[in-house]
Amino acid sequence: MGVQLLVLEALRRVAGLSTTGWLTGCAFALATWVVLTLALRRSWTPSFGMANRVTLARTILVGGVTALVADSFERPAPVAVLVTLAAVALVLDAVDGQVARRTGTVTPLGARFDMEVDAFLILVLCVYLAMPLGPWVLAIGLMRYVFVAASWLWPWLRGALPHSMARKTVAALQGVVLVVAGAGVLPRASAATAVSGALALLVWSFGRDVAWLWRVRGLTSGPAVVSGPDRAEAGPRAMSRRAGPDR
């Protein structure tokens, strides 16, 4: 909480963060603290671990992005600052899994924490881009949450998925495309084309996995404990990250 408040104060001084952005960032920090505290108590994790600390650092950056996006509804966002925070958060996504494996601290909690941070960052970037490109962009950020909701109705969607490099590539591509589009370095038409292409790949990836889960729905016994950089698209496809090797 303290570090998040320091980041918000720095954004207020450097980027002129408004009261709306400040309050949004504080709400994000409070919600993160409450959810993470409850998750730690339920998991009985003896130590938070270095990998989770890296993910927590990413969470603080995402809190800054969230505050700036909320601020952008009132005035133009400081694009350079917003893109820098988002880009660093995406780069660190490749670090926490490596740290977890090398320190022997791979846990379901770490995988779920990592996945939720990724999912929320993608959603926030979609909210930011929905203003210049249109509300259709939100489909990228909401797809994972729709998948989670669907799994409550159809438990077979919680089944384990096989490792897939294509899934990981599509996952990584979402954040990269959204950050580039948000940076404003592309004409609006080109940005819209790039984001629509990323959305099409995401729909294909989800569709392929849903079809696979349907075919094996009677053969799986429960949700997968999944980790890895498979993305914000994961959902309980798994309750802990759509199954890859990272965390």
C-alpha cells in the first residue's frame, strides 16, 4: 500500500494526476491488499517469496496505469508515462516465472496472482484504447472474464489444457499490440487494424481450446493447476493460469 501511494504521488507531481486518478489508484491498491491477504491466509503459504514480490512490483505498476487511464477520462493522458509503466509491467511478466522456477518457489498462489495481474492490465489497456478506437476493443480484455463466468455454468471448461506455444504467443501478442497502439506511434487506422488482428487471434485461440475441452470433457477430473505465460486469456482454463510451465 505504501509503495503504491508513493507511485501515485510521483504521478501526481510528474504527470499531474487528478483526484479521480488518485482515488482510483488508491481503490486499486486497497482491493489488491484485501484480496492478496485473503488468498495468502487460505493458501497457508509459509513465505511470500521473491517471485511473488516481482509480481507485486508489477501490480504496483498496473495500479499506476489504472490511475492514469481513469485520469484520461477527464484530460489527455501522459502517453509516455502510461506506456512506460505498462511496458515495464509486461517485461517483468517474463521475470517472475523465471525467479519462481530458479528459487523453487512455484506455487498455485503465485500462478494465480501472476495471471490476475496480467488479466487486469490487459483490461485496463483495452479501456484506454476503447476511447479512440471504439468499445469493440474491450472484447480483448473481457474475454478471459467471460470464460471464467462460463466455467461456472459448464464445469468442463475447467479441464486441463495441453501445453501450446501458439497459445503463449497469442497471449504475449495481446499486451504488445495494446501498448504499441496506445503509444500513438501508429495512425489510428493502422492501430485499429493491429488490435483487430490481435482480437481475431485471441478468438481463434479461445475457440480452439474450448473445442478441445469439449472433446475431452468426460475424461478430465477437475480444474488444471496451470502456470506460465499463457496469459490473461486464461481463466480457470485454469484456476491458476491456463497451464503452462512458468508458475
